[in-house]
Amino acid sequence: MNNKIRVRIAPSPTGFMHIGTARTALFNWMFAKQHNGAFLLRIEDTDKDRSKKEFEDDIIKNLAWLGLEHDEFYRQSEHIENHTVNLKKLLDSNKAFWCAHTIKELEIEAEQQRAAKEPPRHICEHRDIGRTDGIIRLRNDATDSIVINDMIRGDITYDPRLFGDISLAKNISEPLYNFVVTVDDFDAKISHVIRGEDHITNTPKQILIGRALGFSEPMWAHLPLLLAKDRTKLSKRNGGLSVGDCRESGYIREAIINFIALLGWHPKDEIGEVLDLETITKEFDITRAQRGGAIVDTEKLDWLNREHIKRLPPDEQIKIAEPFISADLKKQIESRVDKYISAVMPRITKLTEINAAIKSIIDIPEYNADLLLWKGKIDRIKAKEILESILSDITDIETADVSLASLIKKEGTGPVLWPLRVSLSGNAISPSPYELLYALGLDEARARVRIAISKLDA
Ligand code: GLU
């Protein structure tokens, strides 16, 4: 493996993995694959109060489920000693210092700066007095502009004086986000940092910290923010889905991958939008990611889910649908589970709909005999004649299509398939008669056709 390209995702295990993290993971994973590089998963668990094992497990499980396997795994908390070594290095070389200002004092200072229309920042008076209490800050004397050379956004320029003396750690063994990320990225030889735009203002701080430590700088790419349909910030209520919820509500991995790939990137028009991971990875170009916010539209996810379900091979459809079928229903349909699944799958949006869809075939509704008359173009006598021919012709489900074909040839498609479908489903809208025959089996199908005939007689 070419270790030159090394990328990572660095989720904090403070909540269930949401689609934003999955999107960042996918873009990094594809970038690694395209360059024969490595994709690292780093769990940023230094915030002990908020980090939970349950969330870490959720991230690992969902990444694996999506097929975005990592090549290397780190837990940030396991590298604390290295963080401390680097903090000491900065303190010893006088590039960092202890700041003992209280939170209250810092708040008052920020308030005054705001009132004077200055950017809030703390340029500390404790820089040179050699205290050993409080928090650790980076001495920030930089004056030259910092330019982030972003692969998506081009050059983004910051005035380093805006940041004041950047906080690095609560104490020698409790480093803070910007410091740990910088140390860990360097340590893991990360070549490209690809992450959400919400981190963009952290980047110049991380550049300054990296420079103080003498680190080489990675390349940067900031992915567009995810927005709700009304272009407001995404939250749980307006599309901020967790991957686990998506999975449990019956979205399949192919659809989720396709959906998140399109959150900030678009393939060339000619290849369409329904794409598998292999094609997406082939077509993807990070430099062509969009800059403006990407809208999370769950209707699009529904559409992609339907399309991807339809594209699955039949045995794969059965495999993914089966776990969604309730134990009661399984008992009821026993050996016909597979057949029912195949019958309803083309009409399913989410796998959670499968129970209701199967039940709607099993529990045939009461219907009026007139529904059997195709577009009103056949009368009761004709409908009965056709259904009776069907009864005598179909003696084996496997050959039903052949038997029906000759009847269709004689009577036409609508006059044959419409009354058959209504007899089998009791509905104007349902799976096709072939699928229904297959799902119900010969005995049940014949029983239903007989009922239809008796309705026409009444
Ligand atoms: N831990 C950060 C987060 O979960 C990500 C840090 C990064 O990608 O640099 O938002």
C-alpha cells in the first residue's frame, strides 16, 4: 500500500453516528481508495464526560455496515502520553505558557472587546511570568496571513491576530481539541484532512499549533455543511438522521451510500444518479465537491431506496427483507416467506413496510364484483368465463405464465390479467398477478378465483 495518502475520520463518540459523519467517512474512504492510500478511524474520546463506549460501538458497527472499512484504528485517549510530551515541548521552548485567568475574567474581557467592536480573543499577560497553574496556551505572535489551501474552496486567508493565544490544554494531561487533533494527525502521518466545513475556523489554529511544533502541514478539504430542506441547520427533527435509525427503518446500505455521496458532490450528468459504491468511487473527484450547503432531502433517500431495492438480485432481496418480518407473520406464511417477499419488494420504499405489504396480500379486502370488470369493457359473463378458464388452465404455479399466455393471446391482456389480479388481491392496485400467484400458491389462488366467480354469479 502506498502510505503517502493517509486520511482519517475523527468522530467524537458523544452521540449516535449521523449521516454527516457517514458522508465525511465516505469521502475520505473514496479518496483513500482512489489513491491506494489508507483510511484511518480515530475515535476522539478525550472528552471523558461526554464520550461513551456505546457511541463508539455504534460508529464502528455502522461504518462496517456501510462497507467503509478502516485500515487503521486509534483511540485518542490511548495517546495521552504523546500529547503530554508535545505539550511539554512547547512549554519548555517557551512557545506555550500557563494562563491563570479565570473564566469570569475571560468573559469580562470578551464582553469589553465585543462592546469595542473588536474580535474577542485573549492575548495573555501571563505569557512571561512563569506560572504553573491555569490552562496551557500557545503564544501566538504570528502576524503574517495564514492561507488555507483548500482542495474544494481554494485559498482561504485568515489574520492570525484574530485568534489571540490559542488554548491548548486544561492541564498537562488534559489536552483540548485543536491541540490533540494537530498532534494526532501528524503522528498518524495524515496527508489530507477532509472534514466538514464546521471545522474551517479550527484549521488556522491547527496550522499555528502545527507550525509551533515543527510539523509538516497536511492538505485540507472542507466539505459543505448539511442543511435541512428549508436551508436551516440540520437537526434531529428535520432530516438529521442517524445511520442506525436509517438502518432500522429499512433503508438499505446501497441507498444510504448513494444518498450521502450526493450530499456535496454530483457525478457527470450522463451517468445518472442511481449509483453503486464502485461507480461512485470511480467517478468521485474531491476537487469537484460543491462549496454551498448540501440539502438533506429524505424524499430523495426514499426514492434511492426504492431504486436500489429494485436493483438487488432476488436472493439478496429476500436476505435483507427477512429480518424485518415479524415472528407472527413468519409463522403464518411459513414456507412461503420468500415468495411473499419477492411479490411485495418492487413496491416497497422502506423494508419496515414489508409486514403491512404482505398482510395486505394475505388479508384480502371485501370488494365489489364490478371491480373485476376490466375498465368496464368486459361484462360479468365474460369475466366469469375468463376466470373459469384460468381455473381449469392453471394447475401448476411454475407454468402459470405459459397457461396464461395462451389465454391472453385469445382474449387480450387486460381482460385476462385484470380480473385475475383483482380476484387475487381484492384491490385495484396491487402487485402483478404473476407475483400474487407465486406468493399465494396454487390452493389459495384457486380459492380466491372461486370466490370471485361466486361474486359474479350473485
Ligand atoms: N472530533 C471532531 C468531530 O467529531 C472531528 C475532528 C476533525 O475531523 O478534525 O467533529
